[in-house]
Amino acid sequence: MYQVTFSAQSMHELNKLDKLTQLDVIDPISSLKPDDLAHPREPLGKFARGKDVFYRLRAGEHRFYFTVHGDTLHTHYILHKNSLEDFLLRNKLPVSEQQLVEQHSKFWKYLESLTK
């Protein structure tokens, strides 16, 4: 079992939800096991951004984008499923186009600005 940590942006998104919804949204990420990460399948996905490996986890109306650091899952972003940012991250574009989206510096700078 993993410990789950949240960025400021992630906590901000969680705090917008009522307590019961927060528990429902957090349950899928807090239930992940090492085997799930080793062999991701829906609702879990995996992609690279530079040298970092990110995971995407669907939880109801939200998407968690996180990295693994030992026994800790650090949630960098929580995005609503109908947002443009989530669409660009999860869209099943051809690989070369998807890689461009993942590497596009303005997009990632925008996502990082959400944490400030």
C-alpha cells in the first residue's frame, strides 16, 4: 500500500468537493498496489514527460496525475474530466502528436502555474 501526497493544486481541487465526494474520489488512488502500477490498465494509464513517468487515474469526474517516489504516490494535478487540460493529456492522439502535447512547454508551464 502506498502513501499518497498532494500538491497545492491537488489540495485546492479536493477542497472544492464535499467530504463524502472527497472520500469517493480519493479511494481509487489510495487503493493502488504495486502490481497495478507495473501493469496499468483502465482506469489507470502511464506516460512520460521528459525523464519523469506520470500516471493518470480516473476517479469519477476527476483525473489524478501522479508520480511514484518509493512508497509514495505524489499527486501533481487533479483535473476535472471535462477540462481542456485533461482532454489534452488523455486524448488518444497518434503517438507522435501525443508526444508533442506531452512535451509542449507552454502546456506544462500552464499546468505548473495551477500549483502556485
